[in-house]
Amino acid sequence: MDITQQILKPQTLSGEVIALLTERLGDEYTAHYFYRNASNWCEEKGYLKAAAFFEKEAKDELKHAQKVQKYLVDWNTVPTIPAVNMQPAFNSLVDIVNKAYQLEYNLFLQYNANSAEIFPGDIATFDFLQELRQIQNAAIAEYATLLNGAELVDINNKLDVLYYENQYFG
């Protein structure tokens, strides 16, 4: 049969790459819901600047999830959005910052490991993940600054914590 009479089947990503990106998609949605919950907690406690900060973080994480989905769709894969089972409990503003740093750092480690794993066989996806690695690197630096700032105040003193919020979330 003449090839001009056939419709080619577009290429897709390997099953391994799809699985890795699906896991990261779940992580991005987990981060989105974590920050959404953090924003709600802060607003209820009267930390309005921190609430706005975490609301922006939630929106950013949703954008990251959308990037991953778009990449999968562009490679002819319908993404499966993993279920997110999250009921975070927060004890303080600093507790949120501690948990956020760990969340961002773990995602950084995952993106780095995934990038190293797929580098030999899928340079295009490696290149795609570069932006997400850079985003995670910036997030780690941002939360390290928040952690360093928390060390300057007595986190058990409400006025110190309000000062901290005003200085670092404003």
C-alpha cells in the first residue's frame, strides 16, 4: 500500500516516562492542595499576608501540574490524574514553612532522580524537566530564606511570629 494513503500513528512517550510524569503530576496536585490548605489555615488564624503568599503558591503548583499534563497530551498521552489524599494538620505558621520546605525539597529530589533516569533515552523529556528542576531549586531557596528568618524570632511568642510574617510574607 502506498504510504501517502495511510495515516501515520503519532509517537508517544515510553511507558516508563509516562509513569514517572504521572507520579510527578500527583506530586504537583498534592503541593497545590497543601498550599491551598495552608492558605486557609493562615487566613483563619489571622496571618493574612501568609495566606496570600500560600494562595499564590497553590496557584503556581496548579500551573506546574498543567505543564506536566500539556507535555503528556502533546506526546499523545491522556494523563491520568492521580488521587490526592491529603488532610494536613498545621500547628503554627513555622510548622507550615517546615512542611513546605520538605515538600519542595522532596519534589526537587524526585525531578532530579527522574531526569537522571531518563537522560540516556529521552533527551526531550529531560529538557522539559529542566524548567521544573529550576522551579524546585528556586522554591528550596525561597523556603530556606523563610526558615532562616524564623530562626531570628521566638516562634513561641505571637508578636514575634506576627513580626516574622510581616517581614517575610509581605
